[in-house]
Amino acid sequence: MKAQLLIVDDDANTLASLSRAFRLAGHEATVCDNPIKALEMIKAERFDVIFSDVVMPGMDGLSLLEQIKAAGVATPVVMMSGQAHIEMAVKATRLGALDFLEKPISTDKLLLTVQNALQLERLKQENQQLRQQLGSGGIVFTGEKMRKLLAQVERVAASETRVCILGETGTGKELIARTIHHNSPRADQRFVAFNAAAIPEPLAEAELFGHAKGAFTGAIANRVGRFELAHRGTLFIDEVALMSLPLQAKLLRALQEREIERVGESRPIKFDARVVAAANMELKKMVKEGTFREDLYYRLNVIPITLPPLRDRREDVPLIARHFVAKSCKSNNLPLKTLTQEAVRALMAYRWPGNIRQLENAIEHAVAMSGAARDIAASTLPADISESFGSLLMPTVAIPDEGLNFQYVVSQLERELIRRCLEKTGGNKRQAARLLQLSRTTLIDKLHRLNIAATAETETPVAT
């Protein structure tokens, strides 16, 4: 692998010999005999590995190492010295040096050090990408709101308590359920999912509880249901609110008695499965309306976990979007693409009624429409997203024949842009300020200066 190297040493012969050895091995080597100048180069340019002598005039190598780390530069640094001793090596290591080499240094040792440094950095990057992409249990996030929610999930996972996950369609309820399972004592057993919305009502009971041969037309053999499949593991019942009242009654009995009966049989079958339910409706409201059993509600909803919609966790949108870009590029055998800043702003400005599922589809669309380009522009996003963003940023202005007052027009454009952002966020100044990339205080000052009427709002805290 070709590397960009920087060699810092006040000895011209050392610079010449090291740079020659690296270039013969296929690397690019930049040399510098002044540590102060080297520090400026390190801050301005990107190097894969830095080699620095310890004893130099003006600034010694250990001081240079301290300055590199203080500047937040993560490039691995290898220290070299012809006057090496244990205390010097220990201090260099404590300051963050990758290695300490004693002069004279063989070519093989130099090249091996470069190879090891590159491999270590690659592993660090891969680990960082995995942490960012997978978050906790495959959940991609960066904001405080999801961090608190996942801390709750971690606490719940260790127990056997029933959990009900509430959230809009596409917010990742099954992913949360899987995270609970994989962090529970049942992690080495099965995770079995049952979606009440995906199975026709006449077949739902047989799918959930199993059936005996001949129980109904087409039942040509005994069949194990989801409860039995999840024995000793976790059963995830999605869209539980869509179950019919008779099926709700049978589910309640199963949870109370810890046993089921297959359709067409009267023999009870004991089971040991943790049940996690999910719904995208307000169950408490359904209980009041009589469309969901109150006793089943309390049986399932021992610990409620409510997932925020994507529009309430906008700070997570860029990271999630990049995760889906990488996923889509990999599945289509494409080189990794990059979202432009304009595309990121468009994604963050959109309200995402379909939540994360809609975002994933939008990114797949953009990756496909971007063709061979390495950058994903806002124009390649689905029309409802790109057009909404374009209309938000570009209020139209009619230019009369007699001309116009520039300052007046600017203030009118500013007024219109703020007004549209407030409309888009339902009057929430905090979210409007985020769309405009302003502080909330600055936005309020502009509202007063431009004499924009305050809009009634409920300030929903947004994680930063």
C-alpha cells in the first residue's frame, strides 16, 4: 500500500537516506529539517505516518509530538533517536507515539514500521465506521435522544419484563426488539417475529399458535406456531393493535397461562418465551374506544418504549443517510459515494413522514440516479425531497422595470424564508433555527427585527 510519509530531522544525511529507502519501496516521502515548520505542514496537509527525530534545535521531537496531539492530529507518529534510553522511549509512548526506533535503523525495520502503522490505522477506521454505522445493536444514531432511549433498552433487556414498543411506521421498532433480544439472557436462542398486519386474519391464529392436521382446508400436516418456535427465546409481535378482538383474547390467555393450544387441538402446550409487542397506534386511545382489550394492554405494556419519529431526531439524519449510502453502494457493487453538503441539508430539512424506511428508499433512489458520479447531489434525491428543499431556499422575487431597493428585497427574502421554515416546523422556533443553521437566539432577534408575528408553538427539545 502506497503511503504519504513525513520525515522530520535536522540531519540532512538522515533525511536523504530515509526518503530514498521509502521511495524505492513505492512510498511518497516529504522531508523537513525544521520541527516548527513541520508542525505547520502537519496541520495543513495529510500524512499517513510521521517519522520524527527526538533531538533537534528549536523544538525537540517530544515537544513536537505533544503539539501534534494537542492539535487533534490523529496521524501515527514514530519517534527516532541515536541517543535513545528507556526513559525517553517511555515518555514518547505516554505522549502517544506509535513506536520508538533507535538509530541506525535498517530499511526492513523502517518498512515494517510503516506497514504496521497503516494496518493499525485501517483497523481503527474500520472499527470507527462500524461503531458509527451499527451504533448499538445495529441502530445508527448520534444524538442525545436516542442515547437515552438505548440506555433504557439496555436496562430493560437484562430482565424478563414485557415491553411494548410504540412508534410511527418506519421508526425501527423491530430493530429495537432485536436489540432487546441480543442483549438479553436469551440471546443464544431464537428471535421469532410475527407481524399481525402482514398475515390475513383467518390465518393469523394458526400462524401464531400452530395448527393440527385437518384443522381447516389446506392443513395437510401439523404445524408449529410462532410461540413454539420462540420457546426459550423472544417472540416479537408487531402491529399488535391490528389483531382482532377474538385473537386478542387468545393472546391474553396465552400470556396469563404460559401455554397455548394449536388450532384443531385441545392439548395445552407449555412455552417459555419473552414476548415483546409493538404498535404504531396509540393503544391507550384504542382501549378507550373499545377496539383493544384493556387487560391485554396492561399485560403487554409493562414497560413502554416510545421511538421518536425521524423529524424529531434530525441530528441523526446525516449519519443514517451515510450508512444507507454505504449499504446501497455495497449491494450494487459501486465505489463508495459521498453526499454533498446541499444533499445533506435537503435531507435534514425534510419532515420524513415515512421515517427511516423512507430515508433508506430515498438514498437508494439517489445512489441509482447519481450514475457514475462519486458525489450524490440534492437533485438526485426523490422529487418531493429535492423540490421541497429548493422551494424552501429560493423564494421567488418579481423584479419591476423601474428596479428595486436591494436592502428591501433582501429583508423580504429573509422574512419569507423564515416564515416558510416556521410553517415547515409547525411554528417550532428551535427546529426552524436548525433548518436555517442559526442559533435560536439569532432567529428570535431576526423575528423582532423583521417584525414577523410570533407563531404559537410547543417547543419540543431537540438533541444537539
